[in-house]
Amino acid sequence: MKRTKPKLKIVRYFFVGGIAAVVDIALFAIFAKYLGYNYIAVACVSFFAATLVNYLISIKFVFESGARHGKKKEVSLVYLVSGVGLGLNLLILYISISILGIEKITSKVIATGLVFFWNYYARKHFIF
């Protein structure tokens, strides 16, 4: 993939992130809200699934895979960056649900939106 201008890259990442966010929030809604599973456990699984979707679509439409690192290192770094994102996501969820009493899906949307910026910045500057 040819290098794209930074503004175009973030627009593309916004759409990719949107698709991943739909996966993340949908899985979270089904399992945490409607089926009543523990929201922290569900958030971990849904975030992992969304990260995989994000990575696969990102290397096709946003970032150049293998531009800085070999494939194994690149995937490892994606999940390392995403692990930090997951920690932030869980912290925001805990604060908003357990401390502030905000509804689960609203909290998940807030957490996902805030972590989006971490994911883009870290992927752009450390991975791709």
C-alpha cells in the first residue's frame, strides 16, 4: 500500500476503528448486558476480538504492514499496544459503571471512544 497523507490516514483509521468498535460494543452488549456475564471478563474478550478485526482491516486500508517490523514483531506490538488500550478501557469501564453508576453500554461507548485515540497514536508512531 502506498503511503497516504496523515489526514487521510486518520480518516481511514476512523472508519476501521468504527467497524472494530461495532464488533467490540455488540459483543459487549450481548454478553454483558443481555446475557448478564461479568462486564470485565466480557470487555476483555470483546476487546481482543475487536483488536483482531482492527488489525486485519488496518493493514489492508490504513497502515503498511511490514514497513517497520517483521510480521511476528508487528502482531506482537499490536497486541502490546492493545493491551495498554485494554487496561485503559477496563479502567474507564470500572470507574464509569462501578463508581459513577453509568449504564454499561454508555460506559462502553465512552471507553471505546477514548481508547480510539491511544490506539491510533501508538500504532502510527510505534508499529507502522
